[in-house]
Amino acid sequence: MGARSGKAGTADRNDAEVEFVHATAGGLQVDIVPCPPEDGSTDGAALEAAARELLADLEVTAGRVTVRDHAAPAWVVKARLEAALGRTGVTR
Amino acid sequence: MRLRRTRLYMPGNGPRLFIKGPPPEADSVILDLEDSVPPAEKDAARILVRYALESVNWGDKEVLVRVNPMSTPYGPADVRMVGHMPDGLIIPKCETPTDVLQVALLLDEVEAERGLPAGKVKLIPLIETARGVLNALEVAKSSPRNTSLAFGAEDYTADVGGERTNEGSELLFARSMIVAAAKAAGIGASDTVFGDFRDMDGLYREAKQAAAMGFDGKGAIHPNQLPVIIRAFTPDTGRIEKAKRIMEAIKKAEAEGSAVVAVGGKMVDPPVRARAEKIIAQAKAAGVYKE
């Protein structure tokens, strides 16, 4: 196991800042935070589904994911989450 | 004929530029993992590029990835993760055939592991040092995967201790060597990027000069540069009409059993015919040829 938490991504338009914090129990928590908060374009449910799909692929069963979304498509969120996970030692 | 007039660099560490797909004027796009990505972001950029290659609609564009040099820890990791996915890889700081073969051998492994046809992914060695220029022919001939040589003027100028000028005479030797080496090896040649993306006159001048030297296209760092480069690398009406007259005269002479062809009082010899055929092929590929 590497670091307890990892971050990836930027606050640029169409990107996402993603943080993953490991946990040993308690399941998975995924929070999607639109940035700016009044931005209604974010499809939070689709982004959460994408994040959970990746976590399942990588067999991550516990931890907290926070996605600060800057109008990113789902594949960008997955890419940033995979990089954040990689920085904690979770790789394909 | 596949046109390679424009190849647009896009930094691989941010999705903003390639999220909507490539601009229509780009013949090739390059997702860059090298100079535009700081060391601390190499891992995340590699992953982002992998998802972009899978997810973005690239249409009929030639999609390339510039990997890091194999002498760094990043280069082999780049080839292992995304090497099999694009149409080709650009190998930066290429100086010897070994630099190409290291990538080619790793690609052989990656393609075999994934059950892909051997040699599917092409290579474009980027020549940007004095040593690379002097070894250009050997580099060009080093692998059947090579489709063209590319030139990087900024690093080259720094390497020889020179200075970039608007007039560009400091690049003449290197550009000539690269074109000659590429054509002798039977592959294409792509000219360096033009760094000032606001100076469209300077860009046009340099692109026109590159086209006259035999380059097939030029790199771009900004989408606004693409139409200017296309204009420089597309034959104008006068050249197309002249090429048509030459080809019509050749056809007529052949039909009459004559080996001697003249147009406008000038003999048409094999190089003139070859140039006319190339202009017509370029014009047809660019959609500016009218029967």
C-alpha cells in the first residue's frame, strides 16, 4: 500500500480535481461537487456511476472519493480517479 | 494519398483542448506526453491520454502520441501503457538508430501481448540535435515502422548554440539534411513548429519555404496556425493548371508514339513529369483539383 490518499486533475474547464482517501472498512463514498456550485451542467449521477465502475474494476471496496467537477465528461473523471488511485499504490 | 500537411500538438496533461475532438484542419494530432508535461504529472497524463484515445471521436485524423525518451523512466512506461493505441508514436530527441529500435522492440512486445498485427503502430523519429541531424539517414532507415522524419528546431538551435531568427538560415543545413535523408529512405518529412502563434505572416513564409524544400507538412502549436500551413502546402491554381497541361501533353505524345514532350517551349523530362504528378495528387487529396 502507498500513501493513504492521492489527488489528480486540475481546476481547468472540462477537467476534474479528484481525491481518493483509503479506508479499511465502511464501504465506498463518492461525492460529486459541481464547481462552481451553481453550475447545473454537471451530470452528477453519471460521474458517480463512472467513478464507481472504475473502483469496481480495480477492486477497491472501501474509501472516499471526492470529485470537484469543472464540467468534465465521465471519461475524464475516470482518468483522474485512476491517477489518484495510482498515487496511493492502486494500479491495474 | 494521405495528407500530412498539419500535425497539431496538444498537451497530454489537460483534456480541454482535445475533449471536443480534433479541429477539421488538422491532418494529424499529437497528444504530447513529453515537453508539455511536467515530471510530477507524467503518470496522470499517460492515463488521461489512454482514456482520450479510447473515448474521443478522432474521426479520420491520424492520431499520434509523443512519448518521452526511452532514456528516461517515463518513455518505456508510455510505450507500455498507450503504445499500441494510436496510429503512430513520435520519438523525441532521436539521435541514432538505437533510439528508434528501442521503441520498435518494445512495441513488438506490446503488440504481441495484445494480439495486434506486428508493425501496426508507426514511428516518427523527431530529429532535434546536431547528432541526430548528422545521423538522419541511418535513423530514417532504421525501422520499417518509420513513416516520416520530423524536425524540432528549438532544441536543435539550443544544441548547436545558435539563435532562432525570423529568416531561418540557421536551420537550412538541418532542414536540408532531414528532407534528403527522409526522401532517400522513402519516407515523409515534417518541418518544425513555428513558435510565435500570433505571427501568421512569419508562419506562412516559413511553411512556404519548407514546402519548397520538400517537406510534406509542418507542426503546429495552436489551431489558428492550421489554415495558414494548409495554404502553404496546397498547390495553388497556377501550379495545378501547369501540371495539368504537362500531363495532357504527355498523354497526347504517348498516344502519338512520341517520346519527346514540350510544354510552353520547354522540354518535359522525368523530374518535371514526377513533379506534375505529385502536384495533381496533392491537389486531388486536398479537394482542390477540378477536371
